[in-house]
Amino acid sequence: MPSKELLKEYAKLAVKLGTNPKKGQYLVITAPVEAHEFVELCVKEAYDHGAGFVSVDWTDRVITRMNYERVDTEILKEVPDWRIAKIKNAIEKGYCTLHIDSPDPELLEGIDPNKIKEVQMESMKATKPYQYYSMNNIGQWSIVAYPNKRWAKKVFPDLDEDEAYEKIWEAILYTSRVFEGKDVVKEWEEHNKEMHRHSKILNDYAFEKLHFKNSLGTDLIVHLVDGHIWCGGDEKTPDDQIFNPNIPTEEVFTMPDHRAIDGTVVSTKPLSYSGKLISRFTLTFKDGKVIKAQADDNQETLDQILATDEGSKSLGEVALISYDSPISNSGILFYDTLFDENASCHLALGACYPTTIVGGEKMTTEELYAKGGNDSMNHVDFMFGSKDMSVIGITKDGREIEVFKDGNFCI
Ligand code: ZN
Ligand code: ZN
């Protein structure tokens, strides 16, 4: 465990910079039970910061797995009315949210994939009407990680459990820019400045499409929607409340056109989805849709993602991250998207972020779709950056600009 001081800094990062509740605002925290000490610090930080009321939804990985093992699918997939009422109530109150994530990439290994699929489908369907609230940044939201020993052991298999746990704490704090004796607020201000600089350059070019290529076999052309916006670093709600959604974050990202993605992409880091791990996979796109998908293992999990709905076969996000970044330089494979996506260029199968197109927050799903913004119950990020990645940006008048050379930004 880190010192009490560092843990307090981490809570400050999660609440003050992460979610940043307004005076009197309602904050919902979801957290694993083992993080209770940290959660208490977060709640205190939130009240000190002016939050009106903090409500905590507790989760427990062991019980989640037990439920999959012991409870019938029919019962498990039921979405009770009170769960929806709770979401509606929080939206009426204009809530903000902090998700404390404790990854366990192989939590559901060995569980019938159909059971997982059925349960998750019902849950996604029931909550889809409320997805707009965070996807449009109407209320502030943020995600931070909290370690557990199973995850630690997966990341550092050669260390004993306690050592691995210490080590993963170090890695989380280091990549989140929480340093002993340094002010986390200042660290993040500087970091945000650098990400805004890259976004500005890319926005000024307003590329029509990006061409990705590397020696692994990726050769992919991704059209960007007209009026796309590159975002990165802190974001704003419609009433200008600033927040940092992903902690850590290194990415600048925008909206691909779901009608115009062509070629092949090879993943470069394992993808953890619903408790299963896919080591490596290749997707082939034609006219914006995946027409071929091949995984080295857990093929049925990849098929499950793609079969969720029509939008899961296309892309909602394209993100650029230099290969030479703190998370990537740490050399650690976290088996968790929150970290690994920040070590590598990535794409997301599924829904787009409406904030990545001019006026997107005010468009209906149909209007957005007509402009090329993808719609889906899913948003699954996968990593495909490599140290030899080349990215060429092609402008509307046909100019070719080198954006990435040998894995890194060169603009
Ligand atoms: Zn992203
Ligand atoms: Zn994403």
C-alpha cells in the first residue's frame, strides 16, 4: 500500500481533477469493497470540494463470479426496475460519477460465454437509453484504478503476491502522475497542455482520412467525419465544468466515419472483455464494416463483441498515442484497457463520442449516424500501435502529411 499521504493525493486526483463535483452536486461512486479506505478518502475529498451528496455502489469480484457459477441465467439477466429508477433519479439530479475500477482480466474464465453474453446484453439494452448522459459529457465522469492481488499477479507473474501488489500500486501512481512531494494538480495542468497542443495541430489540418501502416500487417484507411474534433486531456460539460475522464490518459482521439474504413488491422495488446482475454486478433474492414475477424484465442469472445449489434462491426473512435509515452515506456502490460490503451494507438468498436464532432452534443443518434458517427451498445477499445507505426494524414485537397513516424508523433 502507498503511504497515507500518497493515497490522499490519489483521492484528490480522482475527485478534484477527475470528477470535479460542482457545489451541491450529487456524486455516485462505484467501487470494489476492498478499496473502502480509499473510497472514504474520496468521499471526504468530495465533501471538502462542495459535493451535495455522495452515494457509493459497492461491487465484489468474488461474488460476481460466484453469481455466474451458481445462479440461473434467467434470474441473473433480469434488470430490476429499481436499477433503472436509480439511474433516472441520478440523471434528474444532474449527477456526476467516479468509477473506481479493480480489473481482474480473467474473472470469468471458464464460464459459459453464452451465459455471459445473455446477461450482459440484457443489462446493456436496459441502460442504453441513458448512455447519452456520459457519452455526451452532460455530467462529469471519471475512471481511476485500484489494484487487487489477482490482477497484480497477472501483471507480475514472477513476483510473489505481496510484492506484485506493491509493484502495481507503484505503476498505477507513476502512470497517473502522482509523485511523492509533487503537486498532482500542477502535474496534470502541464500534461493537459501538451495534449491540447497535439489536438490543435490535428484540428488545424482537418484531415479527410488517416492511413495506418506497420510491419505486422496493419494497412488501414480510416476516414474521419466532416467537422470532426480531436479531443484529449481534460473535457468540459455543456455548462463548462472541467473534468478528466480517464486517469491515466495520454490519448488524443476523434470520430471515424462508420461508412468509410477499409483494410486490415492487427491488434498489438491483449483485449480483456467480459472476463475473457483475447491475446491477438486481426480485423478486416470493407466500407466501414468488419467482414473478417480472426482471433488467436477466445474467438467466441471476439465474435460476441462483433455480434452485439450492427454498430459493433464498425468504429466509433480513433486515438493516437506516441509509442514513446510513460505507460508504454514502463514496459508493463496491464491487461486492462484503462492503462494499455494509453500505451498504444487504439480504435474502438462501437459507439462514437458525440463530443468529437462540431455540434454533436445537440444531434440525435440518427442525425449523428447520418454524419458518420457510429451508434452501438458497445464501446470496446483495442490497441494496435507499434514501434514502427506510420500514420499519414491526407487532407481534403490531397496533401499527404506525416503524422507518425516510427511509432511516434512527428508533427
Ligand atoms: Zn480512447
Ligand atoms: Zn475509447
